Amino acid sequence: MDRIRKAIGTVMQSRVARRVARRVGLVALAVVSMAVFVWGRSYLLQVASVCGLFLATWMGAEEVAPWNDLSVGPWSLGAIVREAAGPAAIIALTLVVYWPLVGGHMPWIGDHTVHEFKAYVLADHLLPSGRLMGWTHLSGAGYPAEQLYPILGDLWMAVVRYLTFKSLSWEATYAYGLLGVLLFCNLVPYYIGRRLFGPVAGLVAALVVMTDMGGFREGGWVFTIQFGVWPMALGLSFGMLAIERLLHLADRPGVAGVTGFAVWTALGLLAHPIVLLVLFVAVPLFALYQHVAHGWRGAWAKSISGLVLGMGLASFWLLPYLLRAGQFSAHVSNLWKAMPQIGEGLIQASLYGHARPWVVVLGALGLVLAWLEGRPKGTFLALFGLALLFVASITVYAETDVERWLPVVRHIQFERFVIVVKYLLALGCGFAVARLFFGLGPSADGGESASLRRPMQASGWRRRLVGLLAAAAVAPFVVPVVWAWVARRVVPLSQFETRQTGVASYKDMVRLSRRVADEARKNPKGFFRVAYWTGFNDHFLANAPIVNGLPEVKCSFIPGETYRYLAHPQPADVPDDRRDFDLLSVRFILANRPLPASLGPTKLVERGAGLSLYERPGFESHRVTVIGPGEAHVTRFDDENIEVEVAGADPGTRLVLHVPFFANWTATQGGRTLTISKNDSLAPHVKGLMEVPVTNGKVVFEYRQKAVDILAKIVSALSVGIVFFLWAVVRRRVWATKPWGAVVGWITGHRFVGMAWTGLLVLAPLVLVGKWATAPTMPKQGYSLAWELSRAKVFVDYHGKKKPCRWFVDGRYVCGAKAHQYVGPFAEEWGLLNRKGLWAHPYRGGVLVIEYPDTMMGHILALDWGLASSSVGGRAAVVMRVYVAGKKVAEVRRRAVGWALTKKVDTRSWAGRRVSVRFEIETDDISARHFCFDATVLP
């Protein structure tokens, strides 16, 4: 027995035994504390259990290794647990929060039904016919599917559709596809934060991003789930991965890292084009920062080459989109805040909608702290965030007149830049928490900062006492704070409508949609479409074609599709007339609100709880219209090939095909190419139909690939080859020991082959730029006098006494001490349009005069004027008189808030001459009369 006791004593005195005993005790403490927390009914017991969990977690983490130090071995238990804990927590929280998606129930709100329909078109119609993009007649009068809106989101849904062997309904397919997107978007901030600052920073950043409520056009749950704009969240996630790769380019020699940056860039561009704008800010800023701060001259070549290569990979979609978006896309831009408003938002920690002040403050603190500590990646993120806020401001937009020399900004929603800023603040939060409470190892972004946990690392009873005091102080607040956070930031994420919880008319929609299909089979009357008559922003019936398989006419706004002749930016653009429905071959109407009288007679077929099905009596299918003598019969009507037989025509006969024009359409007759013009006169709201001059015989309309489409595919193919080549260059040392090493070494090392690949890398951007320069452009639009204010004379005429306004460098003529007493550039979002011009508030008892001497005139002077939205409250009309060469040519007035229709003044008498143009603005009462105007000289 003495020997046994001595053996036990010897074992217990050993270091290994004490370590095992400590760890077993900590595990037991954690288990008991968790049990008390779950089953204990007393709040004080729960507080005590939190103390126990805190001590067990803290002491247990130090037993293994400091949390942010992963140098204990790649396959050690501690490293595996720490690496798996963060992603596992994120995945588990995502699955719990979005439990309706796990059950296969998609959100039936916002744009989701539209995105489901788009994915259905790609997966069930385009891909089976061997097309990734192309024309379809399934919506409106037809539209170029997947060509004016990014393709990656719909392609992902198609992948889910095929991976499940089409065994799931489209609703479940969309739900699981969306769940995959959300899992990816929630894991990305963890990955980036982990790569930059460690696992704790990644976990905090991911939780901040996941629980961001967001706002309209400002990301987060509101924009991604409630409004359904998840393709942008997907694109920005890829974009942030590209920026993370960009940050690591400086850490890797040669061409290493370029391919990763290019691939993430391409995926981001294919998911949402806003990534291109973000990278246009990030890449030059990164190269400049590396060049100036660290003396790395190769930063310019390496980063810009990666961006160009990424654009090359995505060029099969991106290049045609960039060249055609300005001509065929609807105007969807919006403005954000002026710099004073941004400054106020920073001071008040309310920079964006549903802003959490602690996130803004802690995130900004983390980025500033990284900057002050000289951490290169953290410093760049801080600079990048400030640059994005500056570029997104209405101040830059208005004072640079960027729309004049870069028309593509008409399609930019500047407010979306704040989403990236929020992403950067989340990373800043992660850095701040990891830096202040957990410590960062020497490998974290080049820093060697010590942990602030030094008092807790004292030995013996002091260490335990400090930990116990800290746990006792924090524990009473843990449960209330966590519960408030879950109730306000986590639970609302699950509260979105599905057809099971919030769509009372779903069964009626399915039943009536199938009734339409049955009626079509029983009584066929040729080709026809089904119109869905709903509220302007109501997308409930957008996915009804998936149920009945019939082409649709959505009589409301169509998000997720920017094609000008399909999207309806304004309620006045929606088809609502009998002639519209005749041209669109509408036979049935499914409505959830009363039909307008302008649709003509309709017959009620069946009425449900919230829906009604109507049929148009005497329906006839109309596919073409003949203007002039003759008649036409459609003999073939495929998606991209249409044939029409014309008879009885004379030299003046014209044929209108009820399909809108797009750049890929061509028309031929008898071997000669016909000039396609756009017809807007056959119906009030069906515009852009193809009209051609015809004679007797067959007319063939074909949707063909043009030179730019072929060039884009070639550039993408070459870019793929360059990516594989660069990857082989980086990996050739690893492959040198392989049997094929000699071949790889010859390909990547041969001087002639290397020169050829380098030439292709240089050629790709040159081809892009050359094609861009030679592409057809919009007709010249003249120039706006508002943006030539610096050469104008501005004064207030008080009954013959002129008071001149002083010129300041901020681009304004200041006419008084008050903030509104100036003449200067002005821009405002009005409806879905951006209106810009000059702020010209009138003055009491005087006439505001703005005179442009020596102005080159064209044939027309186009006038736009109105009262800004801040004008509400005033009653008097503002009068503006316009003089050209001393002659009064126009007088306009405005009393109501808003913008008037454009007035075109005939100035042919002065065309080609330089004359004086003068504007006089006055009113009887200046109260809230914030007058603005713009004058454009047209050739």
C-alpha cells in the first residue's frame, strides 16, 4: 500500500498529471455551469453559471494556447478546434436564423419572385437550348435574357436545379439556392477577418455583417431579404474576397496572387457590376499607397494587371453589357448624401440606415488603431473606407459634372457604396475586439502588439481572483444583453413572409394559373400571353409563369431586369391600354385589383379569394403590323429566328414586328440587309418595336452574335489561358519533381512562349480599349450651361442697382450670408431620376441675373426647371425669363414642388454664333421657393 500511495503521489506531483487534472476540472466546470444555466430557474443561479462558463473558457483557452496564436501545429487539437469553431458557429446561426429556407420555403416578398422567374428562364429554357444568354419571348414583348443583368446568381440557381435532378419544386430550389448564397456571404467576412487579424476578428466581423438590419439600397437584411437584392450581396462578397487578395499581393513575389485576385474579381463582376466601381477605387488607391508608403513600384503593374485579367475573364458578359447598357438599359441611378451630411453622420454614429452606434464607433476605432499602429492592411482599409465615402457623395457628383464625360454614371446607385463601408467597419470591429481583449500575434497584419490581458495572466491566487472578480462584474449583464441582442438583431431576421405564413392568395394563384393553361389547351387561338395586373411594386404574381408555363406581361415595375423596353421605371410606363394588350397578344388577365376601363371589354372567367381571372373577348393573336398596302403572315416564330411572308406590298410598305429592338437583331429580305428602325407609335406604352421597309417575299429576323460578342468570348478564352499559365508559373517548382515537370517547365520557362503569353496579357486590355473607342456612341447631346458657371456673371438687380455675387473656390457664387443664398451646382433624386442644374433661389425685392457672355449656340436651347423637394410650404410662383442676344425667347414659371417637362426653345437664328445668354429669376414671395434650373445647348 505504501508503494501504491507513493506511486499515486509521484503521479499527482508530475506536470502532466496536474495539466490533465486542470483540464478535466475545467471541462467539468463548463458542463456543470451550462447545465445550471439551461435548467436553473433562478436568475442568480444563471449569473453564477455565467461566471463559471467565463472562468472555464478563459482558463481553458490559456491551457491550450492564446486564441490568436495558431503556431501550435496545423493538426493539433487546439488548432483544429479554434479553426472550426468560428465557421461552425456561423453556419449553425445561419441555419437557425433562416430556418424557413432550410424547410424549402422561399421568401415571398420583394424581388424574390422576379429572381425566381429569371432563374427559371435560364435553367429551363436557355440552357436546354444550348444558350447561356439570348433572346426570349417569355416576358413582355421579349427581352435579352441574362445580357443586361448579371448572370452568376441565376447560374447558381440553375446549378442547384440540376444538382437536385429537378426533383424539387422551383420554390424549394430557390430557397436552397438562396440559403447557399447566405451561408457564403456570412462566411466571407469571417474568412477575410481571419486572414487579416485572426479568428476572433473574423468571428466578430461575421456576426456584425450577419446581424446588420441594413436599409433600402444600403445592404443588410432589409435590402438582401426584404427587398430581395441578394445578387448584389453575392457580388460584393466576391468583391471583398478580391480586395483581400489585393491586400496580399505585396506579400507574395512575382506573379503569385494575381490569378486569385483576377478570379475573385471576375466572379464579383458576373454577380453584380457594382464590384467594378468598387475596384476602380480600390486598385489605384492600393497601388498608390504601396508605392508611396512602402516604395513598391511593382504595385501598379501587379494590381492593375490583376484587375484587367479579371475583367478579361468576365468579358464574355461584361464587355457587351458595358457597350450596350447606356443605350438599352433603363435609368436606375440614385444619389446619396452631401459631404456635410456624411460628416454629421460620422459625428452622430448614424452614417446609414439602422446604424448601430457601437458598430460605427468600434469599427472606426479599430481602423484608426490599425492605422496608428502602422499595420499596412488595416491602414489601407481605413483609407479605402474614406475614399468610398468621398466618391459616393453627391458633392463629388455635382461639382465634377461626372455624368457629362462618363454617361455610365446614369446607371449607378451611389448609395450602395455604403455597403462596402459597413463591411470595412465590421472588419474594424473585429480588429478592435481582437486587439483590445484577446491580443494579436506577431503574424497579424505585420504588428507585434501585446495583449491587454496581462493583469489576468498573473500567477497563483491573484490570477484566479482577478478572473473571478471580472466574471462576477460581467455576469449579471450577460443574459439581458444577449437576450436584447437576440430579440432585436437575430429574431427579426427570421421574420419574413413565405407562402405558408403570409401569402393568402397562393392557392388561388396556382389554381387560376393552371386554369389558364387548361383553357389554352381546350381552345387554342394561336400564340398569346397572360397579363398580371397588380400594384406597381407588387411582385406577387411575377413567378406565375413557372406554374402555367405561359409567356407573361407584368403590368408593374420589374426589378432585376434593366432592359429599357421591359422595365417600367415609372407607373405611367406600364401597359394599361387596349392597344398595348393587342400588340402584346394578351388573351388572359390575372388581377388582384380592379382593371382600368382603358383595357376595353373583359370577361370574368373565375374569381378567387384575392384574385380574378379575366379573358379578353374576341381575342386575336397579333405578331406583326403592316403600315401601308399589303399583308403579312408569320411562318416561323422561334426565340431568335422569325420569318414573315409579305404579299401585296408596294415601295412604301413597312412591316412592324411586335418584338422590341436590341443590338443583336438583324433583318434581311432576298439576301439584302434591311435597316431596322424603332416604332413607338402603335400603342401608348409598347415602345421600340422593330420596323423595316419591305417588298413581297420572306423577311427574316435573326438574333445573331455581333463582333463585340465574339470578341468578348475570345478575350475570356485568352484570359482563362493566361490564368492557367500564371498558375503554372507559380506551381512549376512544386511540379518539378513530377513526371510531367519537364513539359510544364518548358511551357512556363521557354522564352518565346513566355513572350507570347505576355503579349496576350498586354493585348487583351488593348483590344478592350480599342473596341470601346470604336463602338457606336450615342448622338452628341450638346453641353449644359449649368456646368460652365465659372465664366458667368451673377448678380442681383435691385431696381437698377446691381449687387454682384462673389466667386469662391467651392464652385459657387455666394450672394448673401445665409446658407441658401448662392448660385451653384445642384443635384437631387426625384422619383427614379437624378435632376441636376443650378440652385437659383430668388431674392426679396430683386431679380437674380445669371448671364453667360460669348456662348456658342446650337439649334435648340433645352430648359429644365423646378422647385426642389425642400420647397414645400411656399405658395408663390417663381418666374424665369430667358434672353438670347438681348431678345426674350422664353418665360417659364413654377409654383408646385417638382420638375416641369423639358421646354425646347428654337435658337436656329443664332446657331454657330457666339452670343449672350441671360436668365432672370424672381418671385413675389421667396418663402421656401428653392428654384433650380438647367439649360442645355443642343446641336
